[in-house]
Amino acid sequence: MNFTVTILGSGAAIPTGDRNPTAHLVVLRNRVMLLDCGEGTQMQLRKNGYSLQKIDHIFISHLHGDHYFGLIGLINTMHLYGRTRELHLYGIEALKQLIDFQLSLSGTILMYPLIFHPFKTEEPELILDDEMLTVTTIPLNHRVPTCGFIIKEKAPFRKISKDFAKNVKVPFPFFEKIREGEDYIDEGGQVYPNKLITEEPPAAKSYAYCSDTAYHEPIIPLIQDCDLLYHEATFMEDKAADARAKFHSTAREAATIALKANVKKLVIGHFSARYNDADGLLKEAQAVFPATVLAEDGLKLQV
């Protein structure tokens, strides 16, 4: 099953030679989604071999620059390349005002529909629901209104067994119903129970993205048992006072959230530029939650 996350930017507010500001590209089957869009994101997309024009949904967690300063450039490049397919943008209402203002000042009239979906940050909200997936906001605890996002795959259809398909002539219109779980009854009235003629599909997966936030246990029920969790870890534990003052988390705190939520795997990122080497953050997190990996620019993860 194709459900991947590529880290395009793993750093915090200040870009470094090794780490760009935050952006994650999520591909779930044929859905291509961008979570946050820090400065340089479109260059990171090119560097990692992704087409800008395949992105149809962009989610912005909050309005600190390292999470959206690359957005207007990306929107404009799509326009210059002749995009005509609609683009869906999700964020707080003020984001629309920012984009409209920037486009207005430059006299830009986009060649494609830019459809804005505002959300509130006080309560979880289902903001995307289609035949493949759902996206729900995760209210976070930061200095400005902020939400993370949890992307949940919908259960794939069952797979019809090769032996059944070979030995029983099923009219084509019935195949979809069988994949959806219905028994098959042939013209003679013989019943073929669905469980005997199909195979179990792969389990549906989920990815939780928790951008800038202080340690915040109310998110635990929202991300419980998810397959992959991204949680910011801006500081090490010796800078816990700085983390609290800036409404960020330490690596140990991110790992504690992962442990309490019983997630399968944790990736930590948004590292302060003060850290030339993030191994110390990784060790702190793994001491609490061993199944932790470091976000690195270009890292591709299978959910």
C-alpha cells in the first residue's frame, strides 16, 4: 500500500546548511498532500523528485513564518507553469487574507481555482473526507493558534482470490460488490461467502503530524495507536525552561507523548539551529520511546 511521508524540512525557525524549515509531503495512493510550506519548500520538492503540480491539498498548521513563508512562491509557480486544476488550501481564516493580499499587490490572477478551507483551532475538526482518507485537525498548545493533522486511510477493498476468479465466471458488475464485502450468488442460487472468495486487505494506516507545540497531553486520545507520529522536539531536556517559555517540546517530552499514545513509530524534528548534531535529541527520545527516528531533509518513511 502506498502511504509515505517525505520530510522536506526538518529544522526550526532558522534555516541551516543541512536543515530547511518545516514541510512534509504525504502520498497516499494517488493523493498528494503537503503539510506546511516553509521557505524553500518548492526547491526541496524538486530536489527530491516530486512534481509541484501533483499536489492538490496543502495544510498549514499555523502562521509562524517557518511553516508558511514558502507558500506564496509555490502557489505562484503552479500558476506560471499553467496549472488549471483546482488547489485546496486549509488553514485559519487569516491565511486566506495573507494570500489574497499578496496576490492582490502583485496583480496576480491565478489560472486555477484556489479553494480555501478555514478551520478553527479550539476543537478537533474533520476537514477532508473522501473515498480514500480523512484528515482531522489536532489542536495544539503554541503561542499562536495552531493545529496538527491526523491523516487516516480508509480501509481498502477486499481482494478477490485468484482461484475464485479463475474457476467461477462472475459478471463484471458484481466484482465491485464482492470487493466491498458482499457474498456472491450465482444464477443457480449457489452462495459463495465473501470471506471464502476474497482475501483480507492490508490494515488501514494513520499518520499524525504535530507541528509546533508545548507538551500537551490532550492530544493523546486523538493520536492513540497511530502508525506513525511526527512530533516536534525543538530542544533537549537541559533547555526545558526555554521549551516551556517558547511553547515548544523537548525530545523527551515528544517521546513521552508517543509512549502514552501507544503509537508504533515516532519521528522527531523541528530542531533548534543551535544543534549541529541531533544525536543527543535522538538518544533522549529513545531512552523513553525506542522506536524513534530523527527527521532529516529528504528522509522518506513508509507509514
